[in-house]
Amino acid sequence: MAGTPSMDDCIRNCTDCHTICLETVSHCLTKGGAHAETGHVRLMLDCVDICRTSADFMIRGSRFHHLTCGACAEICAACADRCDRMADDARMKRCAEMCRRCAESCRAMSSMAS
């Protein structure tokens, strides 16, 4: 169950990343071009979903949260790398920074398997 400072931080990072990535997907689809490339949008949506799922697993105290956090760390890192390719766009840079913060937090949480 949520309650430890590191888990609370990870839940917050996952929730914030979910929101920022979802907002950024909308931005990308509106902007078009490379921003709306299928692989890029799919990766961002993967990030949106795994962040929400990881937060949910931690909030309800699932004994499997370390597994979702491990996947979340990997997907968020990939999303950050992809968004960094468009870092001349402030929204993409913001998304990359949040994804990186979430990846670090989830990586730490996944290594604390219970």
C-alpha cells in the first residue's frame, strides 16, 4: 500500500507523467508531421497507460508493483529519448524531462521488490 516517501514520490511521478504525456499526445496530433508519426504516438500512449497502471498497482498495494514499475521505467526512458529528438519544442522537452524523472523513480521502486 502507498505510504512510504519513495513510493508516494513514485506514485506522484507516475500520475504527473501520465497527465503530461496525454497532454503531449494531443499536442503532437495537432502539430502533425514527425510529431504525429505512428510509432511516436504509440510509444507515448504506451507511456500514458503504463504510468497509470504502475500508479494503480502501488496505490492498491499490489505485490506485483515492482514488475509494473520495471516496465514503466523502461517505457518512460524510451519515451524520453524519443521526445528529446524534438526538444526544440518546449512541450516535447517538458514531456522528456517528466518521463526521465518517472523512469528514475520507477527504476528505484522496481529494485525494492517485496
